[in-house]
Amino acid sequence: MQCIDQSSKHEALNIGESFGPVAGFVYRRAVHSISASFDPYHPVRIGETQVSEGERSCADRWAIIESEINASKAVTMLDIGCAEGFFVEKAASVCGCLSLGVDGDVRRLSLAHASVLLNGVKGAGFIYADISPALISRLPVSDLVLFQSVLHHIMYNQGVDYAREIMAALRLKVGKVLIFDMGQSDETNNTWAKSLPDMGPDPHAWIEQFLRSAGYTSVEKVGDTDSYRSATKRALFRLTT
């Protein structure tokens, strides 16, 4: 399967117009108001309008994710901690995957829902929920699972053992491949970095060993990705069970 962009400006405009001229205008204005009320993590685009540039680039990770979808012939995707849904929308619109995102932030999910509706992207949906082993146990098995830049928040709030429990639960939901990254203790520009375990001089190696301790039999670093408000590079891993 080769990913081909299936989205179009024409389709996006038709979807927006289906609300009716007044409701469509109000909905679009609401999207812009929500976006302006906080700092979106992902880029958000409605048709030809860039609603938000996002706090973090997604292009480097999307290139790897798209390659993995093609290589594994994935038809379903699950994004845990999907934020504004950039990767959910891309997997559905570009690759035709049935894509599901999960996040616990109402503002971010509001933009995610609005983006797929106004852009006319079918096969993409979202669940409002907090991430826990119990929640993960109820999610469907998916060919491709994304868990990106979330686990460090769980780790510094609830500890390494609980983070390992999350990863072990998630392993049972991976049909083919899991793409993973997390914040590191050397991202000292961020106040949370000092609350993480000391990952030593090679955080990428520390994270690899942690992932293996959660039961992943294959942990392969497939790239470096930018971090959040830091020049430090995070490792992007490809995991299989």
C-alpha cells in the first residue's frame, strides 16, 4: 500500500458548507477562538488556512510513520495522547487508515474533531479519556500504535514502575508496530526534566533498556526527532512485540 493524499480543498469547503452558512461561519470562528486560547502542540490546518503552526514540528515524525504504514501495510492506527490529532488525520487522509486518537485535554480534542470534520477526513475519530492501564485494556488492537511524547509526564508524576505498567499494557494492543518517543532527563530547559530518573550520559540507551524491561522483544531506534522547547534530540523508536 502506498500512501496517497486523499484530502482536497474542495472537499473541505463542501463539508464546512454542510453546516449551513451561518453555522459554518460560527463553527470556524469557534475553532480559531479555541486555538487562540492556548498553545496547540500540533500544527492545525483547516482547508487552506493555517489555524496554528503548533509548538512542535511533526514533519520528521510523520515521514517515519508514513514509511512504517507502507512497510507494514497497516490499515488501522491508534494514537495514544494524540493532542490535536495531526497524525490521526494524516494516517486517515493520506494513507486511508482507520485511525483512532485518545487524549484527555478537551481543548486539544476540540481542535482535532473540528479539523477532521471541516477538512472532510473520513475514517478518523477520537476518544476523550485519561491514559491508564485500565483504559488501554479496553482499546482495540491496531496494526500501528503511536505513543509519542507522553510517557515522561506519566513517569515524573506516577513513577517508573507505573510507567512500565502502562507500556506493558500497551504491548497487548500492538498488532504490528509501535512508534515511541518520550522526554529525557537531559532536556534541562524544561522544569519537569529534573523530576525524571537520571538517564545518565546516554538517555537513548536508558530508554531502550526501560522499554525492554516492559517486554518488548525488538527495540530499534529509527531516527532522532526534535524535542519540546529544547535543542536536545529525542530518540524515535520502532517497537515490536
